[in-house]
Amino acid sequence: MVILFIVIQVFRIDKENPPVDPKKDFIALTNPPLKVANIIKASCYDCHSNETTYPWYSNVAPVSWWVQHHIDDARKHLNFSTWADYNDKKQDHKLEECVEEVGEGEMPLDSYTWIHSEAVLSKAQRDELVEWFESKRTYISDKK
């Protein structure tokens, strides 16, 4: 087992983040209040943007593979760094999902908050995010 563990360390993940264009970023485009922006950055951006800060344990296989899989999957579902690339309908749908996931306590994932206590959301923070996401949905709906 020890030899196998040592051998799998050779198979490293690519921890280089895709480039970030500030003109496409969710926070830059939606201009949330500073408090909301800080909550989103702390609780969402590590997985749902191209601004991932990889923790020390992402250097150890097989945990690194699991971490990379979660980040890839998160970006596939919602990437705040490419918000401008979504059309209005998709933005509205993503905001609807944010309302549901945050409101129901599904996001951020427990497996993330166990190690990243700064990402844990209080009931008040959840309510504030849900209300703000809803307000952005209204704005997008009004644009149609």
C-alpha cells in the first residue's frame, strides 16, 4: 500500500487556473453590495470560478483527484468568471439555482466547509444571498 501511495503521487493534477477576464466576472457585472460580494467570494468562488486557490491537500493523490473533479464539476454547472458568456435566460436559470441551492443549505458543500470554515454561511447570510440573488433575477426578468 505504501508503494502504491508513493507511485500515485506521480499523477499530479493541473492546478493552473484558466485566465480571468474581469469584464466577464459576475461580481464586476452585477455589482453586489460589498458584504454580499465578500460572502460570494468566500463561499462560492473557490469552486465556481477560475480563481481557485488550491489548498495544501490538493498536492496529495488521490485527494487531489477528488478536489479537481469537484472543481471541474462546479465550473461546469456555474462559473462566475464567465458570467458574461451566459445569455439572459441562462443567467436567470443560474440565479434560480443559486437561490435554491443556497436557500436549501446545499451550497456550499459540507465537504468543502469542513476544512474551509470561512465559507460556512449563517442563516442570516443565506437569507441575504437568497434575497440578493432573487433581486438580480427580477432585474434580468425585467430586461426581457
